[in-house]
Amino acid sequence: MPKLYRGVWPQNVSRLAKYGIRYHEGAWAVAVLYEVGSGLRYLALDKARDDIADLVNGLKQALGSGPGGAFYVNEHRHVIVPVNSGDGTSHYYFADYLRGDFTFHFEGTLLSTRPVHPNGQVMKRGERWIGPRPGIPYVLAAGGTDIYYETPALTDSDPPTVRPMMTMKVKLSQVLANPALVRKAVGPVATIRGFEGGRFYVNEHGAMFTPIDQGDENGIDYVYCGTIDRATWFPESPTS
């Protein structure tokens, strides 16, 4: 049976911050909701990744849940699947590693989750993030000197269970115990978000992007913060 995932559970994120499995024209496909602009959203499909559709659906059905629904891919390319626990919450499980990339299109243009422009030019830090936005949420702490995440606390048993009414906050400064490395990791995000801190996302390519109000009365834009340096980042969570 699948075991609870010991890494970050990306709870309370928008529909644009997750992938999904959708049934379309007689087959299951990987889907992502893409914000086109002016209030328009487009449901892009990758019908070729039926392997991921089968993987997610198979895990959910093994746990007594129906097929379809959301899943996530983190910076370690872990495919993480939330499954209804029966008490109104979802528990998250590791399914497998993502091999290869998803391919989505909108009006003939490739929608890439890599930090590149449609012409293939590499994005620069501070530019508007133009691709789909699935990612794992992290927080730049107020003061801009640390990064942390919060997730439900699990027991140390094997298999683990959820500790009721308890969460776990993990700070990068506690993981690395090296102030110079923490400053190196924090810098790219703090340059964009400033001392107030706030939420940002990391996707399967290690790309970081964050919601910013540009002050131009056009609402929230997402801005590219750079790519994580894995030597100064949270370690890969165990998958078995």
C-alpha cells in the first residue's frame, strides 16, 4: 500500500498551482489550468502522458478513492497525490518520480514550465513568469533572512500516520546550519519580495516564482526569482 509522503504537503493553494488528471474524449490526460489574462483561463492537456494519468489514478484507487483530480510535482520531481482521508481533509502520498516533461500548448504556442521564453531565450530574474504555475509553496520569512515551509506532522512509525491537530514548521536555517549558505539561498527571492517576505513557489525544474502586486492597477503578476541551488536547499525527502 502507498505510504504517506514525509515531505511538503502543498495545502491551500490555488487551482493554478497544481496539475490534474482529467477525462477528455474517452481518455485520461494530464491537465493544467493556464491564466491567459483579462480573466481568461485555459485548460491545457497533455494526452501523451497517460503513464502519469495511470499512475495517479492507480494510487488513488488503491486507497479506495475515485480516479481523476489534483496532483503535484516538486523540485525533486516527486509525483505527490492528495487523497481524501474521509474526515474532510486530504492525505498526501508519493507515487513515483516524474521522468521527462509535460508538453502543453495554447493557440499553437508551447506552454513550458521551464524558465524560458517561447523563443527559447532563458528568463532573467525579475521578469514576469509567463508559463503555467504548478509548484510547491514555500515562504520567505519576514525580514528576508530565512525560508520555511509548514506541513502536517507525521509519526516516526513505519508506515507513518498523521499526528492529529499538529503541524511541523521546517526552516532552511535549521536544515543547513550554515548562515552563508542560507543567505545564498534566500538572496534571489528576497531581491524580489523584499523584507516583508511572503509565499513563493518552486516547480519541478527548481524554478522559483512569486506573486507580486506591481502597483500598475493590473492586479497580481507572478515574477521569476531564479532557480534553486540544490547545494543550499532542503534535502530530498525519503520516498520509501
